Amino acid sequence: MKNKTLITSILVTLFFLASLFAGCTPKTTPPQTTPPETTPDVTTTASIVDNADAFVKAISSTGTWIIATVKDVTIDKDIVLEGEFKNGKKDESGKDIVQRKIALYTQDENRNVTARFTLTAPKLTILSPEASIQHGIFKGDVYVSAKNFKLVDQKIEGNIYFTTDEAKSTFSQDATSSVTGKTELKK
């Protein structure tokens, strides 16, 4: 009888431990049933950068829709903002909103600008549609080949050259933005 009680106790303990461990087992991800996307669909996170290499990677076609600097960044070569990105929001008709932003500032929880930064490069080419540079200083020339490029509270210490009529006609800047050099079509 003593052996039966001991065996029962051991079995109950083993059952309890098995139940406990089964509940702690990590869940596995089900196998992917659809092929992976070949291009980014939606990239809603920001790339926070503080150096030239990280900035160049973030503005590439495999980067993110928003590139935010946290200090001044100097790059000694020409750079290109490329790729079409969606910002994770929808317009009134339910379509994904295409947007690309270089944010040369930091902000608080109320979206008040808390610090502004300078990005320096010989040349910045804008190939991403619906792109903007915001709340800082860019030192160098900007070549715009995409539609709807915007400056928002931004200073360009250099020239802006548009490579197409559409790029020039859809360009906009707010009242607090400025360009120290030329703003012209240069095909």
C-alpha cells in the first residue's frame, strides 16, 4: 500500500510539473504560407540616427519612411533619398499614404521642437516621392527629381535644383523655410 501511495504521489507530481512546463513553453511562429514581399510595404518606424553611416543606410531604398537625427551629421559624399515608402496611415479614400521625411530635430511628447540639427553633404538628391526635410539646416545643394518635395521650417544653405518640370511645379515650402542659393530648373 505504501508503494502504491508513493507511486501515486510521484505521478501526481510529474503531472503537475509537466503541466507547469507546458504552460511555459514558448509559442512557435506558424510557417509562412505566402511568399515574402520583395519590396517594403509599410515602414512605420523611424530610423533614429547619429552618424553618417546610419544616415546613409536609413535614406536608402531599404531604409525607413522617416529618418530622424539626434545630433549634427556630416557626410563627405553625395547622398540619395530613394524608395517609395508608406507612413502607415490612410487617406480619406482608404489608400495608403506615401511619405518620406528627413527630420533634423527632436521633439517632446507634445510635438514641440526641442532641438534642431544640421546635416552637411555636398549634394542631396531627392528621388522619393512626397518627401520633406523638416526643422533643421541642410548645408549643400539639393537636386529634386521627385514630385511634391517640401521644406517645413527648414533652412537650405545651398541651392535647390529641380531636374524635371513636375518636380519644380509641385515643390512647396512654408513661410519659415529659406534657401540661401538658387531655386531653379536644371535638366
